[in-house]
Amino acid sequence: MADFKLIAEPRNEFGKGAARRTRRAGRIPAVVYGHGGDPVHISVDGHATMMALKHANALFEIESTDGAKNVLAIARDVQTDAVTRQIEHLDLIIVKRGEKVEVDVPVHIIGESAPGTMVQQEESTILIKADATKLPEYVEVTIEGRAAGEHVLAGQVEMASGVELAADPELLVVNVSEEAEMDTESEADETDEESTEESAEGAAEEKSEDE
């Protein structure tokens, strides 16, 4: 898990206009909360935050502008613009070293299933529980050689040391089925019928023009 340091600037103006001005300045409006403290409204560097969030469950070290206080936090909610995908607001929850938290992590499929099969990934993420400072970026599901009819449940996914499954163990994560066969003969017949109809229509038009 990667750690990222962000310098927090206090935010005293609120509302859509203030948020737009913050984003135009290259920063992202954010709020930090947790462990019984009052929510603290801040802004953080836009580019650095965007790059950090490419890592699932990135751990942020939030430092005040005067360096007086640092806290550790993870992103709990990221609001983005539906069109530009620009980050509009960020919720950060404070965590402590040694504290276990529940988060969703991406599921990565590795390997190749048996020939003649197709793989459906039913869940793109899975809920796990781990030390807040040692959260995995993803979990791997191996499908190497799996035959049609086989599947992988959440309880069958291998977890790294110190990581616990928090999702329902019976949750279907990956399903392997037979590859769908294309009815090539039917398609060929339909193509021939369409060609015959087009030829007939063309001949009728030519005859009409001659008359």
C-alpha cells in the first residue's frame, strides 16, 4: 500500500461558488473527520490527490500548513464530475496505525480458463478487513485451467497475511461457463436470403424503368 503526503489548507468559504474557485486554483475541497472529532474542512492539491487515488485505498498523511499536526486518513467518498471526471470533493476519514477498517478492494483475475469456456466476473470489488495502514490495493483470483461450471466464491479468494474477508463467503465473484456457439449456418442462410431479396428488388426496378 502506497503512502501519500498532502498539505492541507484550511477552508473557510463554502458553497458552489467557493468550491469552483478552489478547483480553479488547482485544489480540491475536502473534509476530514473521524475518531470523535469535529469535521475539518480543508483543500488539497488536485494533481497530487488525483495521482494518489489511482491506488485503491491509498493512505494519506494529511499535514497542516504550519506542520503542527499530521493525521492519517483514507478516502471514504470521492465525488467526480460525470463528464470531465474531475474530482469535485473528497471525504477523508481519519485512521490510526493498528486500527482495522473495512474497505472494498478491486478483484483482479489472473490466468486462463479451459479452452471453450468464458469467464464472467460477477463482482469487481470485494469487502475486506485489514490494518488501516496495510490495506491491499487489490486481491487476485486465479482461474487457470478452470472448466465450465466452476466458480469462485468470496470465501475461496486467497487473502494476504493480516487481511480478513468481510464480505459474505457465499458471494459469487467469478463464474466460468461454456463459450456460446454462434449459429453460422443460420447467419449464412439469412445473408443468402437478404442477397436474393435485394437481387429480386433490383431486377423489378430495372424492368419497371424499361417499361
